[in-house]
Amino acid sequence: MYKVLIAEDEMWVRLGLKNSINWENLGMTVAGDVANGVEAWEHYQKDKPDIVITDIRMPEMDGMELIDRIREHDAATKIIILTCLEEFGLIQTAMRNGVSDFILKLTMESNEMVNILAKVKQELDEERADSSKHLLRDIDVLKESFVKDYLFRNRYSQEEFLRYVSEYKLMLDPHNIRICLMDIHHYHRLKVRFGDERGQLLRMSMLNVLQEILRDYGCGEVCHDADNRYLFLLSFGNSLSENEQFQQLHQLLDHIRRVMRSYFNIAVTFAVSSTAHDLSPLRAMYRECLHAMSYKLYVNTDHFICGDVNLQLKAEEKIHTSLAGLAEVLSLHGEQLSKEFSHWSERMKERELPESREATVRDFNYLFHRLSLHVPHQSQESAELVTQCTLRLESCETWDEMVQLAETFIQGLMQTRQIPMSRKVAEAVAYINRNFQGELTLQDVADVVGVSPNYLSSLLKKELDVNFSEYLIHIRVEKAKRLLLESDLRSYEVADHVGFMDHSHFSRTFKKSTGMGPREFRKRWGQVEEISDDE
């Protein structure tokens, strides 16, 4: 009920207002009716009414001074003034001070006042709703801060944390608790899609959705943990068996997964800790979840990983995979090549899991470069394909995505090596590939093929989209890559082997083509020990 104070020196007006309106129907009650401004101010300080109905002219303190005093202390109180027509100037001043409305005493009817009061009530209802939202948001911020302070900063003892759980009525049973992390796939794409570069609106929206789900299940709390990760503290009650708790956990996470897919069109992965029966292992359980999440690469999207069960992702023995051996299968064709790659990817997945995602990314990058070196008549397209797939690899978040990208890469390589060429261009390409190590000119190749230099240049441009010099440099750089990866030759020796007479020119050309110098290329992608030279 909203409290109303009536301040009016004329008794008949004051009593008429008090008795002619059904205040209860409006959700209001008259907390007081007074005859002057001083009494009104005293009553206001004591009861803090939500609505003040006041005359402008009253003895001892007029309505204008009363309004000023109220506004000095509270901008939210709704004020309705009773006035006469000749007081229009004062009405304007009062309206500038935030008065909600006014009514003329001489023509006032009860239904007119009821309409004004109904409008004021709607304003109060909306303000209270907004205030409740802000309060809930503030409580959520406090929850997140307190949980993080306890888990990560050691600022509170277990006893203090338990008092907090009780004080804020958190949906947690300290004697039966799990930690769960939810990782959002391709979060950067989601921010771009929603035009939310900093992710603040997304974070608020997701927290609201997740909190509503947890309230429906009555089994825990959630807070934002990192850019693309949310932290759940979950309790399912001691009355349930371990199997029943696990079923309820699975039901909850599946519900969240479906909502995330429906509302935001995203995939998520969950990592769930073992169950604790007190708060002491919470920090260890969080680390357990982080460790479990490191296996995200090897499970399908929209799954969850338990830190306390065998993931069955490790093979009994470590399988040593030969990337160089796989590269040789590019001599194969069609289904045989796809089958060989499928076997390779399965062996990679079954091997002892790498310590980090970076190690797996590095393996696939190395695979791309090695495979590209075994393409006959390497083209500019094959080099661009390596660059594109290397960049796309960084955004892959699961093993299946990486394998799919590698399959696309291999198909692309097979297509580049099957580019149709006229007989003259094929002869020219074959001659360049055999003689790129020495001094070679367009005239030399044209003489072998039996056409003029200008005609050969136009054929190369038409069929390979490069001129003679560009193709020769491309072949030399690709052969240099292979030597850097597969031999222990020094950089200047590699330069000499591929037809560069000047080592500095080789380094500049190699960097222009690959984005890195020969030494950096070998260090990043090679398997031989790096050899110092004067590069």
C-alpha cells in the first residue's frame, strides 16, 4: 500500500478528499491529514509518505516551501498540488520542482482526483519494479564478487563463506556441492554477431537466462568467470542417490545447452567436478574443471566432461605419428587418400593427449606445410591455401573442426595439382621444376618449348595466373621450405640449393612470400634442430 499525506487548511476540502475516494482500491492508505505546512513537514519526516497532496497557500508554512523541503530530501516522493486559477504562476514554479500534477479546488471532482492518483500509482509501480531489478542486479554482483573472492583470492574463511550463503539465501548445500564450468564456443563470433565488442550486454543477458534456469531447478548459483566461461556452484540434495544426482545434473545441463542453442544459437561444453561434502576442496574442484575443460578439443560440441570419470580418450600406448609419412600419401588418389587421412586422424586422436591445445594446433599447421610441399607443380593457389587454413585453424575449438578443416585442405591441394594445362605450359613448368636451381631465364624456357618469350609469358599468365618470374620465385621458395623442414642445411646453403646466388636476397624474398624469415620458418614448423648461421 502506498502512503498518502493530505495537507490542506480548509477542513471541508481535506475531509472531502479523505472520505470521497476508495483509497484501498487504488492500493493506497491515508497516513495523515494536516491543516498547515509545518504539521505536514513534521508528518513527512516521521512517516515518509509516497504521495503528498498539498494546498499551495497554507498558514505557518505554505505549500511551495513544503515542496522545496521535500525535494531537498527526496526526489522520488510524488506531489499533487491543490490550487486556485489565479495561482497559475505558482503552479508553473511547482511543476518545475517535480510536482506530478495539479487540480483546481473549485472544480475538483472525485473521479478527476482518482484518475490523477491512478497515474501516480502507475509511476510508482514502474519505479519500484526498476528498483527491484537494480537491487537484484546488485545482489548478483555481490554474489559474483564474493564467490570469486573466496575461490581465487582467499579473502574469506569457510565460516565467513557459510555465513554469506545463509545471509543471502543462496541455493547451496555446503555438504553436497559440485563446481561446473560452461565454455562458449566461438565467443568472438557471437560478440560480432550481436554488435557487442566488449561483451557486456551478452554477459548480462546470459546471466539473466542462466539464473532463471537455476531458480527453476532450485539447485545452485552462477556467476561470470572469464570472457567465454561461466561458473556454476551446484547442489542436488543429500536425499538423492549418486545416480539420481547425476541424472538431475545431466537434465539441468541439457536444459541449459538447449536454451543456449535456442536463444543465442551457440554451442557450449561443460566441465563438471567431483562432489564435495564440505567447502574445503572448492578451489581444487575448480582446478579439476579447468583441467577437464582442456580436453574440450577432443569431444563433440554440446557435451559435458566429468573430472571424476575416465574420459576414455587416451590410448593404452602412445602412438608416434609420422607426418612425413602421411605427406607421401599425396601420391595417392581419391578414396585411397581420404582413407589414409582418416586412419591418420584416428591415430592422432587416440594418442596420449597433448598438454595443450597449442600443441595440437602446431601439429596441424605442420601437417599443412608438409603436405603442401608434396604437391607437384606447386601453384600460388596452394600457398594461399596453406595461409588460409593456418588462419582458420586458430578459430577451431574442437578436434572434429580441425579434422574437417584438414580434409578441406587436402581436397584443395588435390584440386590445385589437377589444374589443366596446355602442352606448352606443361612442358615449361616441367623444365622450370627440373632446372630452378641454376640461372634460368624466360628465353631459356621459351627456346626449350619452341615459342617466343612473349607468347610463353602470356600462356603462363593465362593458365597459371602468374608471370615467369613469379612462378620461378614461387617454386624456389617452396623448395626452400622443404629443405628447411627436412634437412639440416644452413640457411645460406638452402639459398644456394634453390638458385639464389645472394643470401640476403633469398631471405628478403622468402620473408615476402611467407611472412617470416627462413630461420623463423624452420623454428616454427621444422623438426630438425635449428642451426645458427649468419641469416
